[in-house]
Amino acid sequence: MMISRRTTLAALAFSLLAGTALAADTIKIGVNEPLTGAFAASGTYVVNGARIAADEINANGGVLGKKIELVIEDNKSNPTEAASVAEKLITSDKVPVLMGSWGSSLTLATMPKLEEYQVPMLVETSSSGKITTSGNPFIFRISPPSSVEADAFEPIAKKLGLKKVDFLVINNDWGRGAAADFSKMLKANGVEVGLTETMDQSAQDMSAQLSKLKASDADTIMVTSAVDQLTLLFKQMAALGLKKRVITTGGSQNPDQIIAQAGPAADNTMHLTTFLPWWPEKTPNPEATAYFLGEWKKRGFDFAGATESFRGYDGIRTVAAAIAAGGGTDSASIQKGFWKVDMVGLNGPIKFAKSGPAGKESGQSKPNVYLIEITDGKVKQVQLGG
Amino acid sequence: MDQLLQHILNALVLGGTYALLGIGLTLIFGIMNVVNFTHGALYTFGGYAMYLAAVALGLNFFVALPVAVVAGLLLGAFIEFTLLRPLRRSDIDTTMLVMIGAGIIMQSGTLWIFGGVAKAVPTPFPAQPLVIGPVSLSYVNLFVLGSAIALIAITYFTINGTRLGRAMRATFQDHDTAALMGVNVSLIYTATFAIGSALAAAAGALLGPVYVVTPQMGELAAVKAFAIVILGGLGSISGATIGGFILAFAEELGAGYISSGYRDAMGFLIIIAVLLVKPTGLFARAERIG
Amino acid sequence: MTRFIAPLFLVVFALVPLGLKDPYLLNALIITGILTICAMSLNLLLGFTGQLSLGHVAFFGIGAYVSALTALGFDVSLPFGLRITHEGGAPLVGFVLAVALTGLCGYLIGRLSFRVRGAYFVIVTISFAEVVRLVALNWVELTQGPLALTAIPNMVLPVPGLGDVALRSKMQNYYLVLAVAAVSYLVIARLVASRFGRAMRGLKENESLALSLGINATRTLTVAATLSAAMAGAAGSLYAHYIRIIDPDVFLFSYTVTMVIMVVSGGKGTLAGPLVGGILFGLLPVALRPVMAPEAQWIVYGAILIAILFLMPRGIVPALESLALRLRPAPEAKSAAKPAEAGANP
């Protein structure tokens, strides 16, 4: 008993140490994403995007004369695991910088570890306001929190002439945050806000909430959720004969997947999105977009995933830019480097502005936000000229 | 008023699917005394079997449906034969844990094979809903409700009107006596688990096209199924059917008129209330675990 | 032989941090330790009274929230114009409150459901956990709902001569968890060996006989439920102050499943079972992580679980005990039994 216990532990320790730093001529980037569990599909897309960026950077000679190496770990869509994974990447794999962790609760769980080990992390997807306002100077975020998205929506709201808006949001930080921030912005612009309904993140039947919304006198429903639930919502709206203006927020819509799976039920819905893979020439960085989409296609991935995975691609390119700008491969240099990043990502300029309590600010970049509409099974950009 | 009518109609449709989810689980628990933690995974399996048959093989929707159900039947028989039969004499916690292990393997295997991205199964029904006065209903939901009622009726008839059903009921009453009377109890167990699995797969195959098919689809379905079985009383088919409709009405009206955030709590609050008033559940005699 | 497992574990695990400096492995041991405390508490119900709580995570989560909110403070308005404001206080007070309040919850659930027991206890506990999770998710004013409670302070312990010490390092937290685990173990061991423990087992083995001997079933089971819940609450408090962020995901059903796996695979109704099962299934994911793809890790995890139950349907510790019993009267048979022992070891 005693012997076997000791050998098991020794074997365990050995197997973990064996995986660490064999080559010092690469720069490691830890990637902490959900690859199993509830968010497996999205996490996998982000990782695939990250791999494209790493290969591209290495093909062009790497950073500071060294190749970069992604150390990818699965956080199982579970906050406890996300914190453990951060610990493993930092202490066992000795990565000087991280990217992660898709969901806000996953990212929040890793943040104490960043402070403990003084390692910076690029946040590619999470939207909770708390991430950049709680005074963690190791956080650099390229995804928009819902307040940034709401600000970007302000001129669009005026053009659309909204009168009264109801909300239907996923019952987590993302949905709740969106409902709060958009309500505030709309009220400030004289738009009435009616109901705010929530749905569980794994719910499949939303007919009760939709029936209630159908009976309301609002002209527009703003919806925040991920692509799978949006698909179901549009189908169920059609089944209930609910015909109001629908605008989705949050940037996880994958409009092509919605069109493929919801069919005509998706027609005339509007979506706030941060990336326009349909028209590479219209994006802020057409060259990079074309390269990314070409590579995405070459590797046999589904086009519909591009709106999710581009964040992984931009994330790794931002990390590489920070390493180059900081001039060193240690965490402190990379942290300084993040503040000097000034590049054009697939959805606009990436440049970090200070956010949160003075002296301990996090970095927040402000991406572009676009409004698109699905018409006759095609995606079209809503032009809000002048 | 119009809103209320629509809520009632929604609850009827949802209740049919909930009942279908519940009866497979209650059958296996009642007859075999096994807490089937693969129920959700079998539901997911039905969804993917439907996807493979209808999309990958290109079969007609109405042909693919029975194919998926039969696949669930065979998988259920296989699980019973390999995992439960050797543990016949073990206690309920051991078999429950083996089922948890099997459920983990099935769900992770699905994710590994198909990936996490949702799959859609097209249906031959028109997208335009059927509008009756102030309420509307999609044709596919109508079909699902009809199929669910038909499957429940077939199961009920099988249990109450056939020789197999009589043997199953005898085993439910007292498996030792049933064995003495010449019932092949091993075969009854395999048949019971296979039928329960086929019902779970049927639910997944019917609802996969209505919703989307994902490796996680079974998780919430399993939680609902447990609630339904509890509401109806363990081991009772008519109880599970009524339990399914009660849960659907509670959720639908709770979300419509109280709070959508507490929608999924409604069923459980009813359960606690029911057990306070009538501790044996609504429709069945008391059961004991262990 | 199994009598020595627990003291042996205590010694081995007290020495581990002296040799093991890898913070990741220490972190894994801390999380494993916290879950093992939960497993021990679940075993008190499932193993010694035969009542399965499939909502045990509710007590863990309530403990985490009570402790975190006591430390952070809150401000909620209640119906009828009532308002409760709390400034935030010492984490140790949170720990004590967490233990007290979860114990109270356990008492109430016990009173409520032990009238019927069996399957209905399972049901009431599942329902309770689900309702509590939804309250944590939707009562945003108190719990911040899905927005999570962040910046929870580390546990602070008053140390004679040093004043208040905040447990920031891995090592400190490790020993705190180990100490709480040891205390929980002792409480359970004492309880089981007492008259009270005999009453619990009597109820499990033969209820009508136990009742005819004058054992008060409801009282016995309620005390077990209260203690069990309080221990899970203590574990929740440790978790909150170690991870330092909690959200309604602490009520995930998968934590309950993990606890049940630990108890039943190790051997329910044995003192050492949850320890063996807890350490095995706590560290298994850590061992599998570097070896294979994420999905494969889960598949192997499930397969190992099934394999253990096929080889040892009553769990690892009872299997070892019966092996030891078989070996004792005939020491010359030892060499023949060796392969079996190797196979039975985790």
C-alpha cells in the first residue's frame, strides 16, 4: 500500500515534470480554453484560430528571433479547473504569458493566479465588466465588454428609430451585463425599456418567454446568447408567429450557422457583430483577414466558425506583438509590451486603454462593432451612412 | 387571455416530450431498481443517430426515425448485457456509479467523434406555423406531440396487454417469485433496459430536429426526466406521463407569469411541496433505495 | 490493516510539502483535499445511514457563499421595507457561520425528508440543490448572481504570538485543508464508534429491529444529516477563501457526482474509503492531463471507474479488508495471493 502510493505520486510528479521546458529557444504562450464540457465548440474554434496565428508568426521568423510555442490546456468549462490550468501553465510549463479563458467565470477564476505569479493574460472573449474594473494589472482584453458594445450601438439605435425594447438574455454574466448596459444606454436616449426575460444557458425550449414577449407592446427584442440558443430562438419565434424586430448582441452569433440551421426563420434578424468575414475587403485589415480565412478554409474548418475563431487568431497575434514591443521573454517585459501594442486586428485597431482603479489598471482595447442583417438567407451589412 | 391560451398550448406540446423523457427512466427504475445515469446520453445518442441516418445516410425523415429508435434499443440491450448483468447482485449505488461512468464515456465519446458544434436535422414540415385564432403551433411540434402520445400508448399497451408485459410486471412485483414461476428474469431485465433506452433515443430523435443536436443536449434532459419521474412516483408509467405535463405547465406558467429566471426551479419547488403533503409522490407506492 | 490507513495518510500528507515544491501539484492536492472532506461528509450519510444525498453540493455551495459574503459584506433589501447591511468581516467568522448555517440546512432537510427516507431523500436533496443554485443565480442583489463574487480574501487565522496571519501561500492553505480533513475524520470516527453510530448502523441494517430496541430513527438520522452538511459547508468555506472567486457554478451537479464517485469507489461505510477514493479520483485527472487528448481523459476516467466497480463492487477498502482477512489465518498462502493484491491496488 505504502510503496504503491509513493510510486504513484513519484510517477505522477515525473510525468508532469517531463513535459516542461525542454527547449529554451521557443517562447511559450499558455492557452487556457474550454475544450470539453458546455463550451467545447467555442473553445475549440478559438484554439484553431490561435494555431493559425502561431504558424503564421513562426513561418515569418517568429518573435525576437525565437519561435513561439502554444501550450494548450483544456479547462473543462469549469472555473476550478480554469484556475488549476492557469497554475499548471505558469508553474509547470513556465509560460510567461497566457491567453484565455473564453467564458467570464472561467477568466475571473484565473485572475487571482495572475496576480500571485505576476503573469499577464490576454482575454480574447469574456465580456464581464468586472474583468477590467477590479484592479488586476495583468489583464489585457481585446473583446468588447457589453458597455463598449452598447456605446457603439448608440448611433445605430438612433437611426433605427427604436421606441420600446424588450430583452431576452442568457442567464449569466454575459446576458445580464448586456441587458443592464444596453438598457442604460437606451434609456439615456429616450427609448423605453420593457421586459427583461432570462433563459438558462442550457435551455432548449424558450416558448414560455417568447409567448410573453409576443404579448408585449415593445417593437424590438434585443437578444444576447450564443449561436446554438439563437438558432433555437429563431425557430421558436417563427413557430409562435412572433414578428418583431430582433437584434442580437454579444458577437457569438455565427450568422452562417444560424442561416444553415434555422433557415427562413432567421430572415430579417439583425446582429451586432465585431467581425465581417463575408467581405474581407471591408474589414479594417483586409490582407490579414484574407490570409486568416484562406488558412481557415485550407485546414478544412467550417466557415461558420470564423466569427468565433478570429479572436483566437487576433489574440495570439496581439501576444506576439506585446512580446516584440516589450523586448523580452519574461512576464514583466511582456506586460509592459502590451501597453505599447498598436496594431490592426481583423476587427479594428488593437491598442490598450487603461481601465479600472488608478495604479492597477487593466488594458482594454476597443474593437469595431457592425450591424448586419439576414435577408433571404444572405448576410448583408446594414448601411447607416452619414 | 390570448397569451394564456398560447402558454397552455406550449405546455401541452412540451408536456408530451417531457412525458416521453420520463417513461423510459421510470420503467428501468421500477423494474430493475437501477438509477439510469445513461438516460441523458441515450437521449443524445438518439439525436445523433437521427442526424447520421437523415443527413449522413440521406434517409427519408420518416425512415430515419425508426432507425434511430432501433439503434437505441440495440445500444440499451448492449449496455445491460455488458455492464448491468454482471452486477445483478450488487447494490443500487454500485450500479448507479457504473451508469455514471458509462454516461461520462458516452458523452465524451460523442464530443470526440462529432465535435462540439451543434448539428441540425432538417424536417419535411413547413416552416410556417399553423395559426388557429390567436395561437400558433408549428407542424413539427404537432408531429412530435402525436408521436410522443403514440409511443406512450404503445409502451402502456406493451406493459399491460402482452405476455412480455405481464412478465415485466411480475418481475416488478417480486423478481424471485417471478423467476420461480418460470419467468426468464435475465431476459426481462435486458428487454426492460432496451425498451427504456429506445424510448430515450426516440425522444432524442424526435427533439433533435426540433432543437439542435449537441453532445450536451442530454444533460438538461436527464435532469428534467428525473424530476418527472419523481413527480409521478417511481415506476409508474401513467404517473410519469402526468408528471411530464405537470412539469411543463409549471414551467410554462411560472416563466410566463412569475419569473423566467426561476423557470427551472418551478418543477423542483412543486416536488418539495408535493413531498411535504404526500410523501409517496403523486401516484405510486413508496419505494426504498438500499 | 485498514485501521492504519488514515494515520498513515495523515503522516504521508503532512510530509508531502517538505519534498514537493511544485505549486501546481500542491494546488491539485488542496482541491483534492477539499473534495475529499465533502466525500467524507457524504459517506456519513450514504455509508453509515444508507441515505443517498444527490444534492450534497448544495451544502458545499452554501458554505462557500456564506463564508464569502460574511467576509465581503452585502447590502440587500427584503420585502416589507426591511434592509440588511453587513460591512464585511473576518474570514474566520465566515467559516464558523458557514458551518453553522449549513448545519442548520442539513437539520431542516433531515427533518423534512427523513419522514419518508430512501428514494425520497435522494429526491428532496436533488431538488434542494437545484433550487438553491437558482436562488444563487437569480438573487443578484445578494449573490451578484452570475456576475460572481470576486476578490474574496484569503483565510485569516489568529496565531498566538504572531497575531492574525493571512494564509496566502499554497503551503499554508495545504495544511489548513489537511487540518480540517483530520478533524472531520476524527469527528466521524468518534461518532461511528459511539452508541450513536451503532444506532445509525442498526437503522441501516434492520430498521424494525432497531426501532423495537427504542432507537429514535428521525433523531439519529437528523443528527447525521446536520453533521454531514456542516462538514460540507466547512469545505465550501475553505474553497471560497482559497479560489477567491465563486459564482453559481459552485453548485454544478458534477461536483456531487465526483463526491459520490469518491465515496462508492473507495468503499462506502468505511472510514478510510472516502480518503482512498478521494485521493484516487482527485488526482486521476491530474495524472491523465499530460498523457492524452481532453476527450480521451474523460473516457479513461469513466472506464477506470467502471473497472474498479467490476473488480471491487463494494469499493477498494472493503476489497482490501476482505483480502487481509483471507490472508491472516493462513500466512503460507501469501505468495499465492500476491497477484490479486497487486491487481486490487489503485
